Amino acid sequence: MRIRLLLLLILFFYKSLLSQDKIELEYAIFFQNTQLDTTKLLSDTPLKSPWGAVLRSAVFPGWGQFYTEEYIKAGIALTINGFFLYQIYYYEMKWRDTKKQDYREKRNDYTWYFAISYLLTLVDAYINAYLYKFDEAMEISQNINMRESHWSTELNLSFHF
């Protein structure tokens, strides 16, 4: 069970761990926008309030991710935290009815799982808000081509002001 939980958490935060990976279609959408201001994106001042995102996620898990426009992650955060809360409640009621130690131990395990997923949701909301639209600030591409029996490499770095 713990391995499944760890795998779920890794999948949940996979995009944050590799936040530089974006789909090419997303780049095309963002770079068509003439309002993109690279100086604002690359400054130390975040576009979205990181602590505002944390507070939103603290009140309602997934709200911080929704605030930073990470809609799929918001749904996943809400689902995982809701599942753990339900399991805590379920095993608490079972323990009250039967007084079996096994139910109490399961309730305690799910309480720990909930605490860990809740804290990771808060951290993820903070990171998402701080790095909001950071990847759209610049476009870096590398091309490796075979031309006339020799290899050539090309590195493009574009800043949009």
C-alpha cells in the first residue's frame, strides 16, 4: 500500500519535478500573445502570490493549484486528499464500533498519508505560484542535423520583450 501511495505522489508531482518540459503546442499558444513581458517574468517578483496559493491550498486542497492554472493537478490534489480523509473517517468509525486495534492502526496510517499529501500539496502550490509562466519567458531549442555527411548542431535562445 505504501508503495502505491509513493507512486501516486510521484505521479502527482512529476510535472513540478520536470517543470522545464512543456508541450510544443503550449509554447505556440503563449508566444502568440503580444502581452508577454519577459522582464516581468524573469524578475524576482512572482506574477502570482506564492503565499496566497499556499493559503488557498490550506483552506481547500487543490485551490492553490487551481489559482496557478494547474487544473489537472488541482483535481488530483483534491481527489487524493479527499480519499485519505474518507479513509481516516471510515477506519475511525470502524474502530469506535468494534474497538479492534487493527482499525486504529489503519486510521493512524491514513492520517500520516493525509498529512504528507497535504504538506506536498502546499509545497506544490507555492512552487507553482512562484514559477508561474516562467517557462514562457524564454524559448530554448537545440537542433542536431545531418547535412551532407557531417553533423551540425544549432542552439537557439530567444527572449521575448
